[in-house]
Amino acid sequence: MAASPSPKPSPLEESRPRNGFGWAVPIKAGRFVPVGGKYHVAGDSPETRAARVNDLFAAVAPRYDLINDLQSLGLHRLWKRRLVRLSGVRPGTRALDVCCGTGDVTFALAREGAETIGLDFSAAMLQVARQRADRDPGKNPPRFLQGDALHLPFEEASFETVTISYGLRNVADLDGGLRELKRVLQPGGRLLILDFGKPDWAPWRWLYFQYLRWCVPLLGRLFCGDADTHSYILQSLRAYPGQRAVDDRLVRAGFDQRSLHQLLGGIMAINVATQPKAPPSQRSFSGAETDQVG
């Protein structure tokens, strides 16, 4: 089996708190700073947004998996499994799971035999992931690193597969994030992005946004003692361009062989793209294939 790529020397030591947006921001021991009772997104400076999101994940980390199960009725596990199937990883595949959180996708890739690294900016989320690894390391335990999604601590072309689940929406510089993910992919390597979507059908989109506006914060209040933390999902989704615009940005970033997999009518989506093998002058771009999945 191929050895996992070793990170290059970098100031991103695990002991130093970092965020996923390009700034060193201390974790505030589970405390976060709401503005007007909510996490503002569109109007915040990148630094302010990064600090608030960092605090948010520190606050929700202990019950992050529980609230995901509740607000998605457990469907997020099926969507993550589909992501792993689409990745096509095999034993020995070198894989990087960016914004890995508590490690669902990281562990799933490792179970398929991939030599996997999970990276996240949140020390609190990584602590949960490492506790899970300690309880059940499995035959092929992944590695977990704290780092910056905009400045990945790896050499170019280090990985055959890169995944990011529910993380691209939180990156302050989306296009910069895509360029950085592309940088660490080998020629022919595959990028897979799972995130909240914006359904094409307006009535379904309206109903979905109402669920995020009212039901998800209620679940947060009941099970985590706080509604404001979970109202962030809708705010961040409104600022996020959505799956079709992400596909367009993948074109601009230089990816090809793209496909878009719509889940449950587009409320979630998986964007898949490939690192080109040929120089840009020798290839042309075509529209993304679309797969509607119920």
C-alpha cells in the first residue's frame, strides 16, 4: 500500500489554534459572539466571519453528530456514503478530507482502504474525531491534522482524491479554496464537494428554507440549548452560490470531467470534478453532467 504523503514543513503546528479561512484565531473555550442574536455572514469582514465560525464549531462540537442526525433525519449519513462511492477510492489511494469535522467521511474513506488524512481548522471538532479514532481505530486508521483550508500544508499533487463535506460554504474565499484544493490534487485526481444546495424548483426551495429557518434552530435550542448557533446554516447558505454556480467556478478554476449529483430534489448536492491530465491548451470544457437523486 502507498504511504501517506507527509506534510511539508509549515507553521501550522497542531498545537497552534488555526481557522480554515487563512487567519490564526484563538478558540474561546466554547464561547461565541452572536451579533443581533445571530451569526452574520454576508456583511461581515472575512476576519470577523472566520472568528465567529471558529467559535461556532467550538460550541457545537460535543453534540455535532447528534444534531446532524436530528436535523437531517439521519440522511446525512447516506449522502456521505454516496460521496465515498463516487470517490472511487481503493486500497492505497491517497486521500485528503478537508474540513473533516468529527471525521465521518475521513473514517469512511479509510474503511475503503484509502490512506487518509482528515484536516480541519477547529481543535474542538478534531478532538471529537480523535476520540472516535481512539475508541475504534480500525485496520487502517486515518490521520488528523489541524490546518487552514486556504493554505493546505502539503506539496502540490500530493493526493489522488480530495473531499470536502459541508465546508466549502464556510470558506471566506471560495475561489481561492477551490484553487488550493486543485493544487494538492494529482493529475487525473478527483475532487468531491458535498454541501447544502439550492433547489431549482422555487416552491421546494422556499419550503426547504423555511425548514432551515424555523425547525433547525428549534432543534438546536432543544438539544444544544441554543438556537442562534444553528440559524447560521441558513445564513451561510444564502451567501453560498449553490451547486450550479459552484460547477461554473470549478470550470474557472481549471477542473474538467465535472458532474453534479442532486440529492433529495437539490437540497443537498455533490459536485465532482477531475484535475486535468493535459495542459489547458490541449483540452476544452463541456457542461457538467447532472444526476438527479431522490
